[in-house]
Amino acid sequence: MTSVPWRRRLTSAALLLAIGTGAQAADVTLLSRDGQLRIDGQLAQFDGEFYRVDTVWGRLTVDATGVLCEGPGCPDLTAFVAEAAISGPAEVTDRLLPGLIDAFARARGLRAVRTTDAEGRTVVDIFEPADDGTTARLSGRFRLSATSSAEGFADLVAAEADIAVSLREVLPDEVDLAAQAGLGRLDGRGQSLILALDALVPAVAPGAAPLGGVPNTTLAAVLAGEIGDWGQLDGPKGWPVTLYLPPAGSALDQVLTERLLQVDGHTPSANARRAETTAQQVDALTRDAFGFGIVPLSALGSLRPLALRGACGIEVTADADSLKSEDWPLTTPIYAYVPQGRAPALVREFLAFTQVPGAAPAVRAAGFVGQDMQRRPFAAEGRRLANAITAAGTDTGLADVQAMVAALSGAARLTVAFRFAGGSADLDAPSRANVALLAGLIAGGAFDGETLVFTGFSDSDGSPDANLSLSRTRASAVLSAVREAAETAAGGPVRVDLAATGFGEAAPIACDDSDWGRQVNRRVEVWVRPGTDVALE
């Protein structure tokens, strides 16, 4: 019979179940096998490995292998099905998660079947062969609730979800509510991971007038309705811009408002057209030659995405590379949050699967960008070199660019970057996730016999010498964080050399004429060089 990782055997019975979140509690008595310990209470949850019982001493977690269960609340170990409830935005629950769950099942030789329950939620059942190898047997179930980022966190706090998915980081008040509910700090280490990447992208219909890109300093004004003539966007003069924005109140609407509009003191245009769903928004914009909208990259369809153009002439486009390296300013990581403590086995197994390379095809098939790291040879970095030459001036001259080229020639850039929270020396949330991803690859031997060069860059604020020093300091800090995580994962020293260097202002990705431009320029990249013992200054 196919082995199911989240099951374990207890008293010769195959454990098939975790009592679903929100199940009715009932009286149980847990007795140690030597008869020396007795725990009375109400069963809150059983995940196939542990009983969680509400007692006069609070909620206790007890390893099922060490006790016998008596009472009306005891689970039938041969009849229950492992369940996991996930709540969050429809963009995730409807488009990303079903494919990921299907890939998770297939990787284990199982079969996933998608249905809808009486409450309209998506249900994905996991079936395995029976002992006779013919009859399919239900062994796991995922319930997906399409809500919003905020409601996903609320469901987690109310014990109506095992996982909250979100298009944004958890907010401070949500952290406090979760802590008060006994879930620990959701912003703590190990309480979240990134399932995939998406982005908000300015776009026009396939038949729209050709545009070279949108000035990044005017994008917010367009979305606020302050620029309403195509002539102001290098299009045909005298034609009004029809604006299409994400569904009002949606997670994407919140991201757009908080990450772009409010930063520059704008509010979304009251005259913008808004559909009930993202699919309807994209469909309407596709048929409007004079429409201008901002849509998820994952739902772009035949729409034509626009680059963001700075006053210095540097353009940034939204693609898999720019999302993975956070070069695109409106990248929206898709987070999964779980409470502190030992999650049910089915939840642990599924979330672990989302972080391995085998999950990447399912992410791409759903239209999202995976976190699988790829190598880009230095020879393929033409745009970055062009940006460096364009930006070279009095403070950072061509000699600095040449020094960078000499140091990185023959190496390959990983499609990952590390950035820091605004006004802070702390890594931002996507970068913390990247530390774990890169450390796992190092511990697994992906770079054995090679050198990883952590390469820092800065914006142009301040003196060149100070920026050069700062870029090297940040590169060293990221190196230390990755080394520590990799050695922890490997249980000892790793078989790859790690080096750090920095080039200050030498290679901007965006113009420094905006907050987001300066933010993306302050980064640490990772370059792979064949061989070890590379000497860098």
C-alpha cells in the first residue's frame, strides 16, 4: 500500500485522521500505558499524532503513542480523515492552492479530487489505494475558504483555519489578537513562509496605442485619476483614460492603496471602473483600447504589461526574474501563516512540499512565480550593465563599473536578492524567507565545490565611500545569516565557500528619484563562482 507521510501507526491501527478545526469537543480520558497518569478533559483536536485536550490546567498536548483514550470523545482511529482548513484571498484559494495540493498528492502516489461543499467552499480530497490495490480510499481533505487576507487571519484566531494565506504581512493588531488567543506571535520566526510570488502590473489592452512605459513618478497620479488624458502618457492626445482598478475592498485593492497610493498621499480614483472579480476586471480591460488598469501578473492574460520608467532612463519590467529578486516594486508575496506549536501532520507535510523544487511547476501552471532559484550568467546581464553605464557619473565612474565587471565576470547571478525593511538594518519578510530557501539549498549540497559571493549595492544617497562601505557591511550581514541557517539545517559546517563584497552605487536597478527606486537599489545579490577559495576585497 502507498505510504502516506502524515499517517503513523498506533496500536496496530493506521491513523487516517486529524479531527478538523472547529470539531465538537467531547469528554475523553487519556491513560498512560503503565496506569500512572490520567488526564480528563474535552478533546479539542487529534491530528493523527497528538491529542490536544482542554483540562482544568489548560490545553495539554499529549503524544498519542504513550496513552490510551477512553470516553465518548475518543476518535475512531480507523475511520477518520486527516483534515486541513485554509482561509484567505480567492486569488490564492481558487487558483494557486488546488494545483499545489494536486502536485502534493501526486508526489506521494496519491490522487486529488476537487469538489465544492454545501457552504460553497472548495474541497480537495486525497485518495490512496486500498490494501487490495484497487479501491480508492479517502485519507486526507483540504477545505479552502475564499475570504480575504484579514478574514484569513480572523479565521486562524477563531480556530476555524489551520493556515491563513495572505497577500500581505500580518498586521500588528492581528499579531496581538493571535497572541491573546494562545497562538503565539504570528510574526515570529518559523510562523510564516512564502508559497509563491505575484505582482501588481500596469497594463493596457492588446489593441491599445503603443507606450514605452509609465513614468514611475506619475503612476500613482494616474491611478488616483489626476492624469486623465492619454497625451500625458505619450499616447494619443485628447482621448480620456478609462481607469480599471482591482475589486473594491479586495486584498489587491488594499495592497495597491497601501504600497503605492498612500505612499505619495494619493487615494484611488472614485471614477475608476471596478468589477466584482479580478477575472471580470481583466476581461473588461482587454476589450477597451483606451483602458488603463493595474492587474495581477498571474491574471494578465492577453493584456500588455507596461514597464516602469524613471527620469534617469532606467526601466524595470515585471517578470519572473524581477519578482524573485524583488526588483519590481509591486511584488506581492503570497504568505502562509500557522500558529506556534506543532501543526497537524497534514499541514506540516503540505507546507514543507511547497518549499521544494517539485512544487514550482504547479506554481507556474497557476500563473504565479515560484521561488526556485535559477542562475543567470554574467553574459546575460546586459540590461544591468547598461544601467550601470547610464548611471555612471562624477561620484561613480566607469572605473567603478569596470571593477565590478572584473570581479563578477565568469560568475552567475542567482535569481534571489536580499533587502532591508525601510529605515532598518533588519531583512524584510521576503528576504527572511530567502535566507531559509538558500540555506536549505546549501545544506542539501546544491553548491558543493563552488563559491557563493554575497554582493552588496546601495542607492546614491550619501557619499560614495560611505555607500561602498555600507554595501559591504550588508553583504557580510546577509552572509552570516545564511551561513548560520545553513549550518543549522545541515547539522554542521557546509561544503561551500561563502564570500562577501560590495560595489556601492555602481549598478542601480532603478532611478534614485523615488522611494521605491532607492529601496530596490539597496540590495544584496548572490553570485555563484566555480571553484572555492575566491579572494575578494
